[in-house]
Amino acid sequence: MKVKIEDGCIACGACESICDAVFTVEDTVLVNEANISANEEAVKEAAEACPVSVIILE
């Protein structure tokens, strides 16, 4: 799985609160790609919870 963050992130922190092993919110979201495979279900949950739908899973 790959995770892409599209333009429009509002840095609300929802993804980080669900899966801080993968998502870190600063001015925008940083993705720790090394931890995606071990946290796929949480990554999917974070993408669904994004209020602006900018987390794209490929």
C-alpha cells in the first residue's frame, strides 16, 4: 500500500490520533512509509476519518 497526501490538508490531526506510527502532523501531514505495512488497517481508518478526504491509498 502507498499513501499520498493531496493538497488541501488542514492539519487537523485526525489521522495522527488514529495512527501516529504512520502520520505526523506539523504544518501538513508527514507519512512514515516504513510503518505502513504493519499498520494497514489503522491507515485505512485514518483515510476514512480525514475530514477533507486528502489521504489517498494506492
